[in-house]
Amino acid sequence: MNTLESLITSKTRLKLLLKFFSNTHTKSYLRSLSEEFGESTNSVRVELNRLSEAGFLESSPRGNTIVYKANKNHPLFPEISGIVSKHLGLDGIIDQVVNKLGDLKQACVVGDYAKGKDTGLIDLVLVGNIDQVYLQKLVLKAETLIHRKIRTLTLQEEELESFEGQLNLIESIILYSRV
């Protein structure tokens, strides 16, 4: 069993923390979360209420629904985000891949992990002049350390704009940026 799962015994609470604290842009509502997690609305509602009452989540009405997001002003926000990053292996990607590449302009996580879903496959977009052979060696090393697969897409700076919409970079997790 993973250490974070030992510490946080409620699977629903853990899923909510991963969802909201892996990417600060994430917003969601009860029914959507219930469908995504495959759990009853009641069990999700109980945990949303607990996290909101503790101040970890902010909620705001939008029509007939209540939208939830991480409370970035909570005193423990940086620590919780750091723990979630470590749990997902994002810190390992930074240490093993991003910091060791040469002319890197930007690195970000897109796809499921950017949406707070721990699916086991991390989509990593790298922008710059990157040695593909060296990158693959670093990725293999990082995958072994974080126990997740990493799928990379490398782009030149001039290509980035044409892929921005497809990759949904607005909701990505920026790991590194020199842009």
C-alpha cells in the first residue's frame, strides 16, 4: 500500500485531494466528481463538506450547482500541494528529467494528471532543443523511481502555439518555464 493511502484512509478524500491539489486550476462539482470517481454522490458530498469545513476547499454557487476548488490561501496549501506532487511522482520528473535536459524552455504535464486523475500514465510536454536519446534514458530512470509511465511530446518553441489548444495548456501543470 502506498504511504499516502496509509495516511489518508478515505479513498474518496484522497481522490479529492489529488484532484484539487495537483492542479490549482481544477474546479468541479458534486455530480461530476461522483461520476468520475465511480462513487455515490453521498460519499463524495460528505468528503467535500469535510474538506470545505476545514478550509482546504472553497465552494461557490454556479446556477443550481456548487463548484469546488482548492483554497490557495489556506496555510497548509503549499505543503498539501507538495505532498500530492510527491505522491504523483511529479517531483521525480523534475529531478530526473527536467533539471537534466539542456536547452529546455518549458515542461508541463497535460492530460489526466493535469486534471488530477492518477491513471499511471503521465503526459509530459517538453519545449526546446532536446536530445531524444538522452531524454529516453532519463524517462526510463524516472519511470523506475516513480512507478508510473511517462509519455513525452517534444516541441520546438515555434510549434508550441499550434498545439496549444489540442494539449489544453491552459489547464496544464507547469513544471518548468523559461518562456
